[in-house]
Amino acid sequence: MHPDPSQTLHFLAIILGFYALFFLAILVAIVVPVWFICKKAGFSPWLAFLVIVPFGGLVLLYVLAFADWKVIPAPQFAYMPPYYPPQPPIQPPAQPPLPPQI
């Protein structure tokens, strides 16, 4: 019992279509973040397409790691504790003088 060749080709076309969509989704999921990283680092965002080429992502990683970034660092917003001005030291309460001992 051999399957019909037209059914086999139809099945392979469906599998190939799913594979192409999956490949495109993975490609977009990788290229888009690298695009924004290159843009924020001051490089051409078109360098993001290097990740498509074999070992291109590794080359881009080294370029980003060792190049001087042409951006001004943004201030880091973090929790700053409230400022309390220093208080004068607490003095013990003044005691009345003791009566003279006779």
C-alpha cells in the first residue's frame, strides 16, 4: 500500500509552510531586540541582520562589547532614602543642684 504521491506532496507543502512561519517568527524574535540594542548603542541598526549570517552574531557581540558607545548614559533611577538633616545630640535633662551637705 503506497500512499498517493499528490497527497505526500500536499503534506510536505503544509509542513514546509509551518516550518517557514516558525523560522520567520524566530528570526523576528532575534533581529528586533538586536536592532534596538544597536540603535541604543549608537551603531547602525542594520547591523542587526548580521545575526542571520553564521557567526555574524558572535562578531556583532564582540563589536558591541569592545567598541566605544556613542551615547550619554541615562541616569539610573533608584530608590533614594529620604534626607533627614542631622539632629543635635540629645542633652540629659538639667537637674536642680543638690542642697549642701551639712
